[in-house]
Amino acid sequence: MAYRVVQWSTGNVGKHALAGILANPALELVGLWVSGPGKAGADAGVLAGLDELTGVIATSDADALFALRPDCIVYTAMTDNRIVEALEDLRRILAAGINVVASAPVFLQYPYGVLPDDMIKTLEDAAVQGGSSLWVNGIDPGFANDLLPLALTGTCRSIEQVRCMEIIDYATYDNRAVMFDIMGFGKPMDETPLLLQPGVLSLAWGSVVRQIAAGLGVELDRVTENYERIAAAEEFDIASGTIAAGTAAALRFQVSGIVGDRVLVVLEHVTRTRADQAPDWPEPAEGSGSYRLEITGEPSYHVDISPSSPNGDHNHATLVGTAMRIVNAVPAVVEARSGILTLVDLPLVTGRGMVGR
């Protein structure tokens, strides 16, 4: 029998998750939540960009979807600029006895030591009340910096440092709220955007360095963050809007987990909006985007992962990968223990049933 699933949102990640649910023979789409009246009443097949209708009609009535008693909700709503509301969404879903796989908030990939204990307890209590589970993952934070690096460390005799990098040109990433309001592209260089406010980088990606450390059996003494930005030499357009000359156009940041005087784990992002920016910064392995793992030890590894797709560029491919990482995990999460789950709580999630789809 298929697991009964509700898709929650149809944005950049959600539309791919919706198509993935419909393609997965282990899952049955029973409901679809949308945030705006412009999408309410539309068939799920239309919102997924498919040619066929499904008979599942989008709604903004969350209570009606809860009443369907689905096994799982695939939660892909925007959270970066609505953290409090998103956490309340998750609390309500869990308390209603419905399991959740989600692409955000990203700090829930591994919240321990990242979030205040009372905030974690609120979600844990809701999960206990509902007998439900929550798993947050994707690509970054996600498999590029939890599953893959920890698997490689299992082949090491000694480990000096684990570095996980995202090196991507975001010019084709079409999300103005993320690009301009949160990351600060196109904003004056003397203006500090939300992402770069003190502590926000460590909140968003502290889960990465803390989970890797925990996987290695090490307790971090502290987590630090740093960044640098480059201004645009001239005005140019990207998918999300216009970047004026002299405004922020490229960003490089690091979140580091430190033990004693050793930098043990590093999460690094190199984000450009044009290929000719910051030639002295790390470059992608190929094309306009890649994820890189560097493990220094005995032995050492340097691994590059370059997403691509016949249906779009690297940014399209990463959105599909983010969506399918959580969609394909639905059966494992439904069968898992109650509570907040991390990588170590699940069996290996594969593309079971997706061959030839």
C-alpha cells in the first residue's frame, strides 16, 4: 500500500517535490497546500508542470488537509523570512500526528547545539504528542555535507579536517527574496543583509559542522563565521533582478567548527552572480556550479559533485535534487521513531522505484 502524502507549497523546490511524489510508486498524493489564492483550485498536475490532471485540487485550507490524515507532509514552504511561522507550521503538523519531511528551516538538519533547548523541546513535545517524526534535509544543508562527507570519513585512518564547499553561480536562481533581501545581492556594500547579521550564518549552517563533528564523535569547543563580499563593476541583470554598479554582487563565507586550536570542520560557500567575478576565489569543477568535499587525513580526498539536468542548468538540477532527497525519504521517515530525526536515524535512502521514471 502506498504512503498517503500531502505536498505543502509549490515554489522553487515544491513544484519539483510535487512532480516527484506523483512519479514515485510508493507514494499517493492526497492533498496539496498553496499559499496564494492564485493557485488555490488548480489541479496538482498543472502546478507540477505536467501534461495530465491528477484530480487533487490545491487548497489553502490547512485544517482540511490535516483532516485527510496523511502519513506524511512534504514541507517545502519558504522559511528564511518567516522562521517563527514555519516553526509553528511544523509544530501543528507534528502535533496532529502527521510525519514531516522538509527542505527547511535548514538548522533543523541537526538542531542540537544550534537552537535553544526550549525551541527544540517544543518540536519534540509536539512529535511525542502526535507520535510523529520530522526530518529536514536537501543538498546544502543536506547530502552534500552530511551523508557524503561522513561516508568518506569511514575510510580514514586519521582525520585532520573536513571541508564542505558550495561553489555556484546564482545568476539563474530566480528568487528575489532570497537573492536580494536575505543574501543582500544588489544592495549597498555598507548595508548588512539578514544572512550576514551576526550569528545568522552559524544558525543556518551550524547544523552542518555540528552534525559532522557528532558523526566523528567529537564535541566542538566553538563555531565561528566570517565572510567577504565583492561589488559589481558595472550594472547587469540576473534572473532575480538588476544588480547595480557598486552594489554587492559576490559573496564568500565560512562557518567553522573548532576543537582546541584546530579547525576541524568547515562549511564554505562561494556565491557568484557572474562567472568573471572573484577569479582568485575557488572555481567550480565544471560548468557554473559544483559541491566540493575536501578531507585531509590518511587518506585524503578531494571530491567534486557537479549537478546537471537535461531540463535546465545547475541551479535547476540542485532544486530537483533538494526536492527528491526528502521525497524519496518519506517511507523511511514514516517508519522511523517519533521525534526530530537526523541522518544517523534513517537507513540509506535510495532512488527505489524511480528507475525509468
